[in-house]
Amino acid sequence: MIERTQERFGIWPERLVADTAYGSAPNLAWLVEDMSIEPQIPVFDKSARNDGSFERADFVYDHEDDSYICPSGHRLRRSNRNFSTPRSGVDKDGSIRYRARQQDCQSCAFHQRCTPNMPARKVTRSIHEGARDLARDIATTDAYLVSRRQRKKVEMLFAHLKRIMKLDHLRLRGPNGAKDEFHLAAAAQNLRKLAKIIPMPATALT
């Protein structure tokens, strides 16, 4: 859609607003690295835990050393031993696993809170984590709050068309039929909004 809009209207967006469904790591990386578009999109993240144990956010990433530091101060690295043939450590899904040393975890006072069911803690990091971090930083700005309100207004219009105007499925076939149905539904929606804006005439007092 971005490319079609650029080809047809010569418009290239500076930022893109969307919901969490578009906040995957590859999609954010495509926007930031390939398209130079600011992603005002919530990051799709499943690292949160509900059992009270440490989350990935509790571990600090060291960019210079390419390692994570756990709450106890120990290092989690891609590998804790040297291989004759270097390994990338990147999984098929584009994730990098950082592992703590087993002896560090076993002697750690936070072992039960950090990794109660495993001998050593592991933390995953996407190869596109830079784009994810940028999206997280943008989410703390005032501009993001404004765009989120604007996005909800647009989403509410589509929800209204689906639930109130009964546009949950199309009755006419083909692109032209769909276009006609959407135009009629949008016209009815606009008339409904205009009726609410126009003040009601004052009734004569008897």
C-alpha cells in the first residue's frame, strides 16, 4: 500500500501508524532500515511473564560486549565456549539466544526467581532488535500519543461500519459492487455524523 500510494500520488510517509499486529520485528526493520519510515506502532512482544520471574526487560543489553547482564550482575553470552568454526548463533526465526553459565545460575541467590525450572537462564534477542528499540522509544513521545488517538478514531469508523451499518460482509459481487457498497455505507455514516453536529431546532413554548 505504501508503494502504490507513492506511485499513484507521489506521497511518501514520514511515519506510519498501526496496531500491534504490524509490530513484528521483521516489519519494523523493513520500515526503519529499508523504507526510512518512523514506526509509530506498538512492539509485538511475548517476553512478559506472569509467574513473577524475571522478564527479558530485567536484563540489560551491553552493545559493546554483545551480551546481557542479569539482575545479579552475571553475563549471558551467545556461547560460553570457543568453537573452531565460528557460529552465528541465529535461529531460523531470526532470534539470537544468550545463555548464562550454569555454575553462575546454580550459585545465584535469584535462581528460583530467575530460572526455577532450568539449570541456566536463556534470553532471546531478535536480529531486528534495533528497530524494535526505536519503536519503543517512539512510544514514549507525545507525538505517539497524538497518533494513537488519531488511529483509534479511524478504527472506530470501521468498527461502526461493521457493527452498526451491518457491513460485515458484502452483498454485491466484484470490485465495482464493493466500491458502491462502501460508498453508500460511508455516505450513510457521514449523514449520521452530520445529524449529530447540526443543532436541534428549539421547540416553541406553549
